Amino acid sequence: KTDSLKTVIEDLKLSTFMIQETKVYRKNKFKFNGFQTFELVRKTSKGGGLLTRVLDQLNPVLVSEGDEDNEYLIVEVNLNGHQVVLINFYGPQENCTEQKKIDFFSKIEEEIIE
């Protein structure tokens, strides 16, 4: 699957891509030259995981990252002189309580406003 992903990235000339449900348990498992990598890996439970990759030339900076209960990565890039915020998240599922959903999206909103 990694080779297939690399082919798609090269063919489409992607400058950034994000993956949810990486299901990896250690960082830096996948290598892509020319990209800076930001990962959120679950430490205690199976599944989940986030990966955000951004071309080095966009000068990506990690703004904030969540944890196992609130999975998100917020990265800022410079795109043609404009600061752009990229948000990669794995939100609460339909079986979660309404309060958990409200808490999660309130946390994302807080991070954006800061």
C-alpha cells in the first residue's frame, strides 16, 4: 500500500496529504522525501492514528496536537505568502455521547481561535 500511495502522491504532485486511521503504533514508519511529517499515534488502544505530510517548501509548523481522547493535528503552512491552517482530525463517532462531540469540536475551535 505504501508504494501505491507514493505513486499517487507523485502522479498528482500533492503538496500535502492527510490520513486518518493509520493504525500504526510507532512514528516514522513511512518515509517520503521532501515532506515534513506530523503524526499522532495511539499508545494504549488499537486503531486510530493520524498522519499529516506537507512539502518542506511550505514551511510547515505544528501548531497543536491532541491525544488519544481528542485526535487532531493542526499544522500551519505558508502558501504564496498566506498563512493557511490545516486540520487533520478523527472526530467522535456516532455512538459517542452528544457531550463528547461538543467537547471535541469546542477544543478544535479553541485551537483555531488561538
